[in-house]
Amino acid sequence: MATFVCRVQFLDDTDPFNSTNFPEPTRPPLYTFREDIPLINQIAGVHRLLKAPHKLDDCALQLSHNGTYLDLESTLAEQRDELEGFQEDGGRGKKHSIILRTQLSVRVHACIEKLYNSNGRELRRALFSLKQIFQDDKDLVHEFVVAEGLTCLIKVGAEADQNYQNYILRALGQIMLYVDGMNGVIGHNETIQWLYTLIGSKFRLVVKTALKLLLVFVEYTEPNAALLIEAVNAVDTKRNCKLWSNAMEILDEKDGVDTELLVYAMTLINKTLAGLPDQDSFYDVVDCLEEQGIEAMAQRHLTRKGTDLDLVEQFNIYEMTLRHEDGDDDSQPPPAGRKDRRRSSLGGSSEKRGLERRRSRRHSLQNARGTTSAPASPSSPHCHGPSANFLPFAGQRIEDVSERNGGLGSPYPGRSYATLSAPSTPSNRYGNSANPSTDSKTDRPALGGLLTSSYRQHQESLAAERERRRLEREERLQRIEREERNRFNRDYVDKREEARQAREERYKTVEKLAAEEYERERTRLAPRGRSELTLSLSLSSHPPSSSSSRCATPSSVESQEDATACLSSKQER
């Protein structure tokens, strides 16, 4: 008969949001398992030995060294692979143990039930703990997704305020870190719809966190871009708004106080476009953006003094991607995007597809304007426009902005950089006009794709600045989470301190009353004979002498008479 002797202990997680540590004693007891009997027939003995508070039908066994849950329907002999390394020393003189705890499905259903039925401080505490629960037990994520926990989070978050929504987004981010969690989100488009809805919130922290989660979702795999477009279409169609209106509202921000939101929104658009495989889906999104004036938004941000370099890069990637997809001869693919053009959505031969390639709405409008105007030369006014503010990432026509703009100055004081001039197309891409004589004076020959050393230096400084801003963003987010956690802890500590002080005040009051009562009782029950004896001894210890009697004054005689009278009255009583 093969046996397996090991230490056992229980974890009181009957309340999933208020689980406690392992109980005393710290040295768990030993239990002998039979290796040839299913664990379901032996778990009652473990439960009886530990005197655990769990319901026996809800119990599960977990290995402490790797967190694996044992199959109760199987024997230990059939699960030898999970027990590998279990008998090794756990460090600091402690041995590994088998933990008796609540089953995953039971804990998940308890979590969901509490989220649905709680409110106020109890709901806040539950949502705040949700991320840590998923972080402590990764197996809980799969059960949570299977039990429609994502639907629960969305329903609770739709009716919650911004603080509760932030807690839900933190928990959702922890879920998306695991493969099971991300697959659950991929198969639950309502979650993506809710995240897209939140980027239209009036609270910046909610918008920023939702944008970051959407970026994680889109970057996970290319097909997720189509799922995001499906979610955007569902939300905006239901609201009777233009597609991508929430993202465009962020980009249309006039003051641009929080540039991180602008960078995240434009990066999300570029990542989504990069994941689309065919022309129709690509141009459907692009035409919606162009119709809502993304050109004018880009121009306004790029001409503003001190524009964020990350935002400049994202607008530049969008511009280069669009020109490359439209098939401009001198266009270059963006460095982080697709190197080849998307496949045509039409059938037929490759030659037919090449002739019938779809173009963007902007490209069509330019061609329509170009048929009624003379072709533009490199020095024509059509080459002077907002596109001159885009920083080139590939070989294009380079011009010095400080010379071109004259007294307008550089958007970045003290920094010289090169910009991309508009190609010699039949019309101006951005619709701005300028003086032909001014452009002819500032015309520069094409450099054939070679970057100057000053431009390379600018690119290096651009990368350094981008890294610095990224680190600042991470530090800010960590500080916000730390402050939120400290605020919660401070409230808890303050309440504990108030309770302690009130308890001490009660103790002091009780002790004072007890001391006064004891003093009154001691005074009242003092022995009578002792006071009389003391008085008689005091009188006898000083016998009157002849000299003192002779020298006694009338006052001393009166005092002695009073003392004698007082003594006699006490004796009568």
C-alpha cells in the first residue's frame, strides 16, 4: 500500500473578497494520503484534521509550491507530474504543503454574486480587491471568464461612478494579461464596445485607461483590429453618431492640455489601420476620419508651438500610410506599418486589381480639383501647406522650416528640423494657399531620400524625448495608483485610530469611576476602634506635667475640653 505523507493546511477564502492568511499554528500538521485512492474519498479526513470552516462539498486541494489544483477525481499516483518538486525544501526550513481551500467555480460565483448585490463601501472594497484576486490566482481568470464575469463587470461599470470604473478597468487590465483572459475578451465584443464607450467619458483618467486597454487589445493580434471596428460600428450606430466620433472628439481638443490622450487616440487609429488586411476596410475607416476633419486637426496641432513629439510622429505615420496606400509614386511606407499595399477587395487578375484600386476620399477630391487647375510645380503655391509640418520618416523632399516660415519661428524653439513638403500633385492636399513668389524663393532640390546629419541628430533627440515622456507617463500612472491605495489605507488606519482612542477614553473613565468608588468605600468601612485607639494613644503619649498645667493658657484648656467632648459624642453614637 503506497502512501504519501505531507503537511496540510487550509486557506479561509470562503469570502473571496476577505480571505485570510494561513491560521496558527504556523507549522502545519502531517497527513497520510493513499496514492491508489481518489482524492475525493480522502478530502473529508483532511477537512476533519484541520477543522476548516469550508463546506466539504466546496473544498479543493492546491499545491503550495506551484499553485496547481489537484484533480479530486484522480489519485495522487495519476498526478505525479504535478507533484514534481513538491518534496524539495521550500526554503527557510519550511516544507511545501497541500492547501485545503474553496473550489474555483464556487469562489467565482461568490465574486459575481457579491458584485451584483453590493453597493456603497462594500462594492468599492470588492472592486478595489478584484485586481489583486486575479493577480494572486491566475486560474481564477479562466473560471471568471467562463462564468460570464465580463458581463458582470460591464453591467456594474455602466451604473458606477468614475472611481468604480477605474477599479474595474484595473481588474480588466489584469485579466487581459493572461492568455485565457485575452481570449475571453476577444470572444466578448461587448467588452470592447464598453471600452470604446468609455473613451468618450468626461473623466480623463477613465479615458486614458480605456485607451491603453484598447491599444493592448489591438496590438495583441492583427485580427483584433477588425473586432475593434465592429465594436465601434455597433456603438456609434446605436448612438446615431459618426463612426470613430469618440476618438475624433479627443483629437479635436482645442487646448490640448493632456497630450497623452491625443497620443493614445492617434496611436489607436494608426494601430487599427495597420491591422486591416484589405482596401475596403482600410478606406472605410479613413474616409470616416477624413470626413470629420482629421486633416484640419493635424494641421492645428502641428502648427501649435511646443507640440508633443510623439503626437507629431503619429500624425506623420497616418499621413505616410495614406499616401502609400493611395499609390503616390514618391510615397514611402511608414517604418512601423505595412511594407506592401493592402490587397484589393475586387476579384480578377492582378492587372485588373491594379487598375481598379480604391483610393481615399482625399485623393478623389484632389483629382477632382486637379482637372480644373493647372498642374502644380514644386515651387507653386500648392506645395506650401500643412503637409510641410509633417516630419519625414523616409526619403522625401526636405526643407528647412526656419527658412521657409520666415518670421513664424519653429514650433520647437532652439531646435532646427526638416519637414516634408507637399508633393507636386495637381492640387494642394490641405487646401491652403500661399504667395507663389515666397515659395519660389524657398524651393529646395530633392535629396533623393538621403537624410542629413542634422536630421539624424534630430531623430536621436526625438527618440530620447519620446522615451523620457514615456517614463514620465508610467511614473504618473504609478503615482496615481499609489495615492489611491494610500488613501484607502489611510481611511482604514484613521478609523482604527479613532476606535482605539475612543476605547482608551472609555477605559480611563471606567478606571476613574472605579477608583473614586473604591476610595469612598474604603473611607466608609474604616474600623471605628482604630480611630478611637489612635486618639487615646495620642492623648496618653503627652501627659500633662505640672509645669505645663501651670503654664496652660485658657485657650489650650478650651481646646482640650472640645476634644474630650467630641470623643464622648462619638462613643455615644
